[in-house]
Amino acid sequence: MTDPAASSGIHPSPGMPDPLIALDHVTKRFPGVVANDQVSVAIWPGEVHVLLGENGAGKSTLVGMLSGIQQPDDGGILIEGREVSIDTPATALSLGIGTVFQHAMLVPSLTVAENMALGGKAWTRPDRQGIRRDMDKVCTDLGITIDPHARVGSLSLGEQQQVEIVRAVLRHSRVLILDEATAMLTPKGAQELGALMRRLVARGLAVIFITHKLNEAVEFGDRITVLRLGRKVGEIAPDRLRTLGSEAVTAEILRLMFGSHVVGADTGGRRRPTPTGETVLALSAIDVPDESVPVRGVDLTIRSGEILGVAGIDGNGQKQLAEAIAGQRRLGAGTIRLAGVAIETLSVADRRRLGLRYVTDDRLNEGTVGSFPIALNLVLKQVGEEPFWFRGVQRSAPIADHARRLVSEFDVRTPGVETAIGKLSGGNIQKALLARELSGEARVVIFAKPTYGLDVQNIRATRQRIRDAAERGCAVMLISTDLEEILELSDRIAVMDQGRVVGVVDNDADARSRVGALMSGAHR
Amino acid sequence: MSALFTEAFLTALILGAVTAGIPLMLAGLGEQISEKAGVLNIGIEGMMLIGAYTGFLVAYFTGSIWLGFFSGSLGGMAVASLMALFCVRLGLSQIVIGIALTLGAEGLTALLHHFQFSQSYPRLEAVESLAIPGLSALPVIGPALFDRPPIIYLAIAAVAVTAWVFRSTNLGLALQAAGDKPAALDAAGVDVIAVRTGAVLTTGLLAGLGGAFMAEVGAGIFVPFMTNGAGFIGIVLAMLARGRPLWVLLGALLFGACLSATTALQVAGVDIPTDVIQMLPFAAVLAILVVFGRRASLPPALGSHYVRGAR
């Protein structure tokens, strides 16, 4: 496996043709970090090549260099053996490299066909009919349906991704890069994308599939390259991938991704006996007005030391409920009692002072101010309070001390506490958020999709934080769309559907099937 | 009041509405192009003022109004090229640079004008009109709309051309993409900076022409600060029109009518203090903003500098 010739993959055995694309010892540095360090990867036609790595492993930088957004500082890129310089996205396109970015690169206010026409000769009329014909053909070949005249903004993220794939095929791309393409998709959408990748490589394209999800890498990939901290730490070739079973491959990848210490299955498992502490959070007859999903008649209680899972398909009122408890939304009706004290009329800050904490799922917009340093983000909810402020004047020393303590306690990987938080990876931003919300006198913590978009290691760390919070006696509400997560952590599970709590079940042996039935609307 | 809506009154009102509305329309149209491409062009007032000054100067010394219009447009473009350099290329704040350009243009034109014409205030001759056969014989709208200087017909043609570009060309798509999601345009292989630069220069051209029109057709004279907020009204028009050039034209005529009501009401012999009448256009702006302001819509990437690959 670690045989250098095999793992570099760049110099094939004599007689084999050159790879379609070869990255030859490319290095890319950003201020303070080496994003890619001497990485060599070869891309072959007819293969799904998975680039696997944690957040911050350097996957996106590699994609950036292939798609013309960034240029390597050292090393070269070869296409069919010829050295090329991909200095703009336009060059990448003309070289046959199509990229589907994590965040759709489509103009929401234009239609699908108009987006396809983008980049045509300035003074000519966009050939909407011609594009429609070509699109229909490619769509039929690939087995997907897209209305060319639909406005992109009205399409789901999965559909937008399909539009981008069709566009890349229409532009005669020979290599298609899918950057974290499944991050925004439902499990079913991810499966469909996997099937679509198979049809694309069957047409002779090369697909580069970037992911941090192990199961997808094993399931969809023909060849897997593992990146870690900017270095390539291993490659699993197609024949080896086939001969090893999926379990052996998984074990090997884990070893490559996380070093020698094996990250086995969770040791936590089902939790201790049902907590019998006193009720800390009591919601009764809560109504939350909302245009799309009004929340109605929610009654829930959470005891000290208890984790109440809130399951349900995304967008069934979970967010509205969480924001209403946190004080960010007005209640239509009902009462919220925190240790017996009615808090529904209190402000966000007053609720926080009483020990209510809310970890939002919207880390970038609602949770943090990207351009502020980490230190300030960590006291964002205590602005004006001593010891960080004294008579309205900000005191940097206590703020920095506080930040240094939390950064080390919560293992936030950052160059320093003065670094703008927006420059950190998603996993580290989440750690900082957890540090802010879990420090101090927390009594009730609401987690909204706490592990969304994180890599394996950060998911484990976050789940441990949630368990620890409950161990310390907090009442925990865990809102998640990941049923496994709910089943792993919760004591009881409430299921939300269309703004109502449609059932609360104990997390026992047949919880999975009962929760599943409630989620799918069997109660209706 | 029954005598108010006489033929003479209506003719004067529409005539004045067009004369006062055309510069607003050119400014609004130009602003709309910039905004569509994602550049909030606050310097447009300065572009108009430089356009008015150079237009007047050239027309005065050469005796050719067409050379005046041409150099007015160039003057506007010259200011716009500063905007393009500082904001589109170098990524400085569009608002700060816009304000600086407007203030700079105000000071510069006032100063130069003072040096040159401190003794006398020369006037240009009235601009000759071009009667459109048949239509110009119609009552009221004939003299008001169809027996006018040809530059007016050209300005209105610019609305049609802009509408065509927006709706029916790849350039229109590129402009919209530059204001809505520049990264997508870049990924499609189009140079965002080039598209935005082109849009800003076109804004300068139209605003400069609007200024030259004010000096040559509207007033026949250059007076310091003569644009008097026309560029800002253009910005309002562009926002309210939500990307539709025709709405800019209609809005400009409405504002123009308010501005010209003074003359028309005098023609009608209505006895209202002129101070009240002069407040009318500004009251109208306020009223329209109150009523329609919330419907104004702006492209998502407006005002933000595009840097490839930045996060």
C-alpha cells in the first residue's frame, strides 16, 4: 500500500498511456498553513477517483488548482503528459475540466437554459432552443429530468447539482470534479448521485469525487486517495479496492486518515438508566407563529441529566421551536419554565443568564461573526458583562485569557485567539461555538443539528460534548435529522412532524421502528 | 381650476416633463446597467456634472451641439473610468469612491467655471428640433413629443437598446450574473471584472450624455451644481424599476413632470407660491419611496467586490 511507486500513481508502468490529468508534487501555501504539500495524484478516464480527507485536509485547495481558481506555488499539472498552467476558470473549462462546486455555481435569478448559455458571445442571442435540445439528449442519456425553463432559484440543491453536471457534460468536459457533492443531499439523493457517477464514467469521463464521508468513498469510488493535513497519505488502487472487502478498506482508510490510533465503533452506546433528576425545562402548549411551518401545541419536559432527542425530517418546525425556546422568536401561546421560573417573556440575554444555551445549526451566519477574532466570538453573548467589559469599556486581557482557556479546553485548532473565526474550518468553528455555549453555568442546552457537515473526528468529539453536558446535570435537547445520532445519544425521543410533536418514545430496543413510523407520518 | 387643463397647459407640462425627464432617464438607465452588474454607482451625480460641463464647454467653443453631446459622454466616461479603476479593479468601497467622485466633480466644475466665466454667463443658442412628419401635427403631444431635438429620440432609443440587451443577448445574461452571482459567471469562463468595467463605463457614457443634455438642451447654460441631485434621483429610479429599462423611462417622465410643473402652472396662470411648486419633485420622490420603496429590489452581489476564490 505504501509502496511509493504505487501510491504516487503518477509514473505508470511502461506501456501504459499517460493519465488524463496528473498533479505532480504540487504545493500550495496560504498564510500560516501549507494547504497542499507535495501532492501527486493521477486521474484516469473511466474511473471515479475519490479524494478523501477530513475538513482542512487540503481537498478543496486541490480542486481549486484544477479548476483554475488557485495556482500551485510549486509542482506542476500535466494533461495527457503535457504540462499546463490553469490560470483561470476559463482555461480549466477549455482544457475539459468541469467542476461542480460545493456551493452551486449557478445564477439563481436565471433559468436553467440561461445558465447553460452563460459565457456565450456577448452580442448573440442565447440559443435557448438549441440548449434545450442538447440538454434533453444528455438528460435522457444520464437518466435525469430537468426543466430547462425553470428558474434555478426554485430548484432544490440536488437538482441544481444535476444541472451543473449536465452543463459540464454539454461543454464536453473530460474530467468532472464533484466537490463535497453529497454534503447538501439527502441519503437518497446521494445514492442517485452515485448511480449518476457510474453512468458518467461509463461514457469515458473521469470523475473526481471529493468527500469526507467514508462510506461514500468505499461505495462509489474506483480509486481512493486519502489526504491528511495537506499531504497525500495513501492511495488504494482499483484492483486492491475490489479484492479487499469493504470492511477491510474502511479499516485501512481510517488508519490512513487518523493515524495509528484506530477510531473504532462508538464505545458510548446506549446510555445509562433513565435519569430521575428533577424537571429543568418544561414547555407547555407552545405555539410559534411561522409562515411556512407554524409550531402548535408542543408539550415537552426535560429532566436534569436527560437528553431528549427531537427527531423528524428537516423543516418540520424543529428550528422554529428551538429559536422560540432560546428567545429569538416570539411565542404565539404557551409557557416555558426553566427550573420553575417562567421565562417566555425574557430576552435572549436574560434566558442565557438563567442558564439556557442554544447551539445553532447556522454556525456561519447566526452563530458567529466571521470577521471577528475568535476571542470576541467567544464572548459574543456576554457583551457588556463583567469581567470582559467594565463600565462599557471592552477589556482585551480578560477576553483573551478566557479565549485561550476555552481554545485549549475545547481543542479548537487555530493559529491564535486573534484569528478571524471565519478563517477556521467548519469543525473548529463548531468547537468554538460549543465552547461558548457549554462554558459557565449551563443548565439547559439546545443543540440544533450539532454534527451537520462535520468530519468523523469532530462528530465524535461533539457527541462526547453532548454526553458530558448531560453527565454534568444539564437538561439537553438534541435536535437532529440524523436518526442514528438521536438513537445513539438520547434517553427519550420526541418526533416532530408538520410543526407538532407527534409522539415521545423511550429510547429502548424498538425505538428505531417506532420513531421511524412517527417520522414517516403513520400517525396521520 | 377648470381652466387648468387647457391645451397650452398640457403641452407645457408634457414638453417640460420630457426635457426634465430625459437626463433623469439617462442617469437611471446608466445606474440600472451598473447595478445589474453589481456595482452601486453613487458617483453618477459627478459623472453627470462633468458631462454637463464638458458638453457645454465644447458646444460653446465649437458651436456644435453634437460635439458637445459627444464630449459630455466622454467626460462622464472619464469619471466612470476612475470608478472602474478604484472599485471594480482595486476593490475599494463603492460608496466612499462614489461620494468622493461626486464631491470632486462638484468642486472641479465650479472652480473651472468660475475662472473662465466669472464676468459673463454665456448662453448657448436653442437647440434645433426635428419634427417627425405626421405625428408632430397632433394636438398637445405633437409639439411636446414629436417636434423635439433629435437627441431626445436617440435617448429614448437607448431605452429600447438596453431592454434588448438585457432580454435577448448573452451580454444581458452576463450582466445579470455579475450582479447576482459573480462566482458563477467566473466559473462559466467570463471575466467578471471586464463585464463590470464595461457596465460602469456605459453608465458614465449615459450619465455624461444626460448631463450634457441638461446644459445644452435643458438650460442652454452651465451653472455650478446644476445637476441638483438628478443623479441621485436616477439611482432611486434604477432601484424602483427593478431591472426594467421601460420603467426607468416612465419613472423619469413622472419625475420630470413634477420638476416642470412650475412652468406649466405659470402658463396656466395658477397662483401658487413658487416655493411650494419647487418642493413638488422632492415631495414626489418622498411619496413614491414611501409607497413603492419596499418593492425596490437589488442584486444580491451589489456593492461587493469580486475576488476569485475568496471566502
